[in-house]
Amino acid sequence: MPLNSGECKFGADDISETPWSLQRLLTKQMWDQSTGKGARVAVIDTGIDAGNQQIKPAIGSGGKTFVNGKPTDDKVGHGTKVAGIIAARAKPGSGFVGIAPDAKVIPLQQTSDEKAGDSVSLAAAINYAVRLKVDVINISQGTDAGPEKLGPLQAAIRNAAANNVLIVASAGNDGASGKEKNMYPASFQQYDNVLSVAASDRNNERAPFSQPGERVDIAAPGVDMVSTVPDGGNCVDQGTSFAAPYAAGAAALLIAKHKHDPRPWTPREVIWHLEQTAERVRREADHNIGWGVVDPVAALNDDTRPTASPKPDKPTNGADGSNIQPAAVTFGESPEERRARISIYIVGGGLLAVAAVVGSSVAIRDWRRKTGLKTHGEA
């Protein structure tokens, strides 16, 4: 679901500044907990270009094309950007790095510059990823096809659920009007292994293009997103396509941290945890950004295994503004102001009277001295 924000030439220069989407995180604290090592994320997209040195070391084995191309040759650039947000390695001269810089990304190319994928090829790619035993599948694309065409895709989602594979899907970019619309696989409500991701802006609100809907679970940064491009370098783009991999990277960190637990976390538990630890703008989930904006640091700092979906926050004694009482509007002078004014008049009048008496006494004394009058009635 590309939503290009400007021209991007492949073989671009590195962007030295740290992107805002990383500045909002305490990355050292985050990577002290987990770097994603051991997690494998399938990227079903346009391929992942091995010509970019930041993403090449992250490409794992098992890549495949479903469109007669080459999975490590990305002519479109979309998949390379998506993969970079998940797992790009640090590089001198670039301020950009992936959320999970030790995770592996597997390129499953089901769309190319010559052929667009469909729900059937998407289903085939999901089933292949499940056979590879990946932990997460990122799908930054979708379809609004009717139910009669979604059978193979639904079967693939069920297959992934049965094998404990988390699917992270972008909510869609057709949200400018604010009208709700279903995009699949993000809008599959009946499967608890699908995380639907909207795009948020710097204020943790829905990006104008992000598709609202009942199935939006969570949001992630999707505006002015820096990432890797074919043939090297970094570019800026925006869209829910780049919000989804941000959330997928957070999921990879969480899965890697708990991979060797006596019982690894299920996709449903990972989703619940990311929702529960998200940065909330409101007390409860809404159709714009779900439970809030994903917070990888908070997710990693909390080791509590979730047992249920999140609950709305409790009111906090008016801290949310609900108990603020409006002040009465007074036109003219209030009683308090009138009392203050009268007090000032009284004090001021008293001071003037004292000053008048003192002044009169001084004047009389001076006059008596000049006329020779004595102070005891003597002439």
C-alpha cells in the first residue's frame, strides 16, 4: 500500500539524522532487553533488495518469489523499505536503524514492477511462510474484495493461527474522508493471530490517510518514515505500509525475549501485550488508532504474561478533564472585586487624611514661627 510522499531515487544518500520514529524511543534501554535475535519475520511484499548494505545482513534464508522474479531484487522498493523498518542494521553515516536490528527478514515476493499480486498469491505466500516456521508475517498490503473471493486467504490465516504464527497487517491508506472501510487481511476480526495496524503521526493521533475501522487494533508511526531503499541509502515515505513493520519489529523484540520461556508466548498474547502497553491517547480503544500507539520499550519492560484483552483505563479523579466544573461568567464587577475596591478606597482615604493632618500641622508651625506667636498662648 504505497503512499509516496515524494521522489525517491534508488541508490540514495544516507540520511544522517535520527528519524523521529526512533527519537521517541529509549533505544538503548529497549535493546538491552532484546534486539530481536532469533526472531524470523517473513515480509510478503515486492522483495528485499540485497543491494542495500543496511538490510543485506538481515536477509534470512528461504526467500521465494511468486511472480517469476527474484526475492532479493526489488524493482519497486516498497518491500525493501518495509524490511528496513523491521531489521535494518546500523551503519556509520546513517541515523536510521531497524526496530529489531538482530532479527532476520525473509523476502517473499508476491508483487513486482510487472505483476501485482492477488488474494490467491497472498494466501500462497502465507502458507509458504508457515512452512518456514517464521514467528511473524508482515503484510503491508491488502484487498477490499468481497467475501466470495476471500476463501483461500481465510484458509491461510487459519493455517498460520494453528501454527502460532503472528500476522501483522496494515489497515490501509484510504482514510482521508474518515469513512470506514474493510481491508483484508487486516480486517479479519474472527482470527486472534491478526494484528491490524493504523498509522499515527507525531502527536499520536491518526495520520490523515490512515484507514479507520472497527478492526483497528493499534497504531504505529507512519508519517515521514525513513528506511532503506534498493541499491543503498535511505529515503522518506509514509503510509500504513510502514506503520505495520514498526509494530512487527516490536513483536519480534517481544517474541525473541520470550522465545526460550517454558511456554513461548502465543500470537494472541503478543497482541494483547502490545495493546496493553501502548501509549494511550484516550481511555479505551477507538476506530482510529485502536488501543494507542505501540511502545516497544514499555512492552519489553513489562514481563507479565497477559491473560486477556486490555480494559479501558479507569477515570483518574478529573485528571482527564471529566470533573472540571465551568466557572460562572460575571459581566461587570464581581462581589469579591467590589469588596477589594472598597477596601482600597478606605485605606487610601485614611492615608490621605493622615497626610492632610500632618501637612496642616507643619504649615501652622511654620506660620507661627514667622509671626512670632508662642506655643503657650504668650505674646
